Amino acid sequence: MVAAAVVEALVLDRIGAWTGGTLIVVAVLAASVTRPGDRSLPAMMPPLAFVAAALVGGQLLVTTGNEAWWARQAAMLLDVLGSNAVLVVVATALAVVIALVRHLVDRARGRR
């Protein structure tokens, strides 16, 4: 995730579809291998992973200016999260659905 954000920031001077696509793939894979007992993790991890990637990769997008450092960081983060909100929601929804299906299958088999 972080590597995709850094590469996208370097190549395209933004964080968008590459990082969002990577988020969806990683969220689906992670939800597929998460233990059924960790039901809440697939819902929390995609947004946190995207914020971490945006914070690291976004450092390449922040320019120096008259604003305070925190203000530049906040503006960059709001821009990246706002323009990629749909991808974050899709990744989170897919992860939750996969985790729910895995939990229901395990429960039907008698495992907890």
C-alpha cells in the first residue's frame, strides 16, 4: 500500500487509482486469510491502511508554503481522502462481506 502510494506520487504527482486499486486487492486478500475470530479487523484495516499510505506517499505532494506544517498536512490528507473515498468504501465493504461470509461458513460447520 505505502509503496503504491509513493510510486504513484512520484510518477503521477497524485495519489489515486493505483493506490486505491492496491487497497482493494490487499483488503480482499487480507479478509480472505484473517482468522474468523477477528471479525472486526477487516472493517477497520482498509481505511487505516489507506490513511497510512496517504500520509507517507503524500509527503511527496506537500509543497512548502506560508501555511503551517499541520495545515499543509491536513489539506493534503483531506484532498487525498476526498478524491479516493469511493475506493476506500468499496475496499472496506468487500472486506466486511468476505469476513462475514467466512464467519457464517465457519459457524455453519460448527467451528467458532
